[in-house]
Amino acid sequence: MPEEVVGYILCGDSYVWTKRGILKVQELEKTDCVLGLDVEKREPTFQELAFQPEELDGDHSIRIISDANEILVPEQTKLYMIGGKTVASNVVEGEQLDIFYRPKTFNMLNDLYCANEKQHLHIDSRRISITENFSYLMGTQAVAQKWVMHKIVMLLESEENWRKICAILKEAFREIGLRHEYDYKIFYRSDRKKIIVMDESSDGFIPRMISQIFEPESNDDLARTRPQKMPLVLRLSPTNIYRQFMEGVLDSRAKVSKGGLLKFYTFARDDEVHRFVLMVLTLFNIQPRYSFFNEPEWGFATINTYLALPKEHIFDLKSLALASQDLLRHRKKDEVTLYSTVKNVARVRRSHYVVHSPKEHWDIIADLTPIHSQKVSLVRNENKNTGKTPR
């Protein structure tokens, strides 16, 4: 007999805030405490899940990109828009999506994650600690870099920070036991704004290591044509590791726009990377001003994001940050955005899950968006749960 439950219909890859770190729905355990919004009090609270999220039939999902966030949800998920509730499949470009932005809450998460334990990776026989330098290395590789046998090619958006990038990469490689000029060489080509790391090992360890971090299930030459994954060890790390990852992203992928905002891009196909980057930015109370979806005649589509860095210089971006602040010094501080303009809506296929509602009048926060609860009919069998959301 079908069992009717009340919960939140989400994709397995949807990100949520937990007391452990930023997790995907499919990674949640029933003992996890997940961040949500008390609808009556309008206050963010953690609630412990009473049940493990359960997988549903179906994979037709909606990817919504707005100025300030991106959300990945099944077609029938209920979202809050400026005009009221609607299902995700009815959202169109130009509408205003309700988003979650609470600086005090993000300050609390920032402090909470400071106590997270240091994480480790195992690549071949090496046990690699996720240090600040290694996290920075991952940040430089998370967006649009080229990995080939025995070589990493980094195409920089700005040449302001190439010396800093090379120095930190050398430190990261030293920490994992690699010797400069013996195991690898690194140099910068100013005519192309390009950093090249030449792996001198017989098995191409450095490119293979980076590939396994972001493409753990791919072992062929087509790996870089597939969407990148965000490693769990990074998402469970302390706050300083988040910060250094984000600094690596911005140092390598950002430049100052003509209007004085900092501009960076991600590949549109890499939704995990884009959504994670936006969540890390909010962790440091940085909200994008606006985003553009760019689909060229040839090549991969990109998402261009514009933001203003705070005066506190949370990220040590050297002259890049100073140039941004210099151009912004006469601008007035914008108010916090609570509704964000939808810029792109796309149909994708992702696994569906239901997260049981742990409390009445409480909305889970997924991909920086409040999600309304709804009734789901579950049919349980020995192999798999099946469920349908109401049409």
C-alpha cells in the first residue's frame, strides 16, 4: 500500500547546509542536522532528520540560474516566487525567485565550520592532507583548466596574480612530496596569460591526481568533456579551507570588469562547481550582483558572475582586489537581495529524492533557496522505493 509522507522533493545533487558541512541530498544521513527556515518565526534553524532521504522514481529536473544563485530541483518541486508558490516546471526567465540570504546565519556557519577536522585524500599510495595550499590548488583547477598526460595548462583571466599562483602551487606540490625541477616544472607564458605545469614523472601523477579529484569515475581521455564533481573532502573541511579554495578560483578565473565589479565565469555544464562556489561566497557574506548565461556559437556555454568584494579583503587577491576596490570606492552599498531575477531555465535529468519533513511549518534550504514541503506517495519494496509527486 502507498504511504503518504510530507517532505521536500529534491535532486540527489542538490546542496544543503548541515552542521557537518555542505552536503548533497544523496549524502545525508538520518542523524544529520540540516538548515531550514521556520516559516512562522521567519528564523533559520537546524533540524535533525528523522529518516534517511529516500530515492524516488523519475529524473526529469529543472535547473534554474538567477542573478544571485542556481538551483537544481525536480519538475514538481514547490518554489517561492515573488508572486507566490509555483512548481519548478512553471518558472520562466525574468521571474523573481525567493532566495535565502541571512548574513548572521552565514556568520554562524562560518564559525561552526571552523571546528571541522582536517580532511585527507588517497591518490595511489599517497595520503594527501587538504591544507590551505592544496585547497588553493583545487580552486585553480575547479574551473575550465586543461589536463593532459604530463601537463596542466592554466589559462588565466588576469595576469595580476600569476607569481602568487605559481608560488602557492609549488608549496602545495612540496607538501605532497613532489620536488620542483625533478618531479615537475612550472612556468608562465606572458604572451598567452598561461601557467603550464610539466609533470616529469613516468605516470603523469599531477594531471591524474587532479582528474581523480574532480572526475573520480572517469578513467579515459574524454573525462574533461564531462561535468566536474565537487569532492566531499573539500565540502567537509574547515572554514579556512573553503576560503583558500575560493581564493584559488578568483585568482585564476576572475578579472576586474569595466564597471569595477569582479567578474568570473564557470562552465555551464559544471553545475556542481557553480552552485558550490555561490554557496562558499555566501559563507563569507558575498552575494553576486548579477549573472549572465552566455551560449556562444561554438564551444561550451558559460555563466558569467559579477560581484563586489568587501572592504575587509576576505580573500587575499593582491592587486586584483585592490583594483576592484579602487573602482568601487564611490559606489553606494547595495541592499541585500531577497528575490533574484531568473536568467536561464533548462531541463536536465537527475535522480530524485524526498527528504522527510522533520518539523511542521519548516522549509529546507537547498542551493540557497527555501523549498516548500509537499505530500508524496511512497511505495516501498525490497529493492527500491518508488514515489510520485502530485501533479
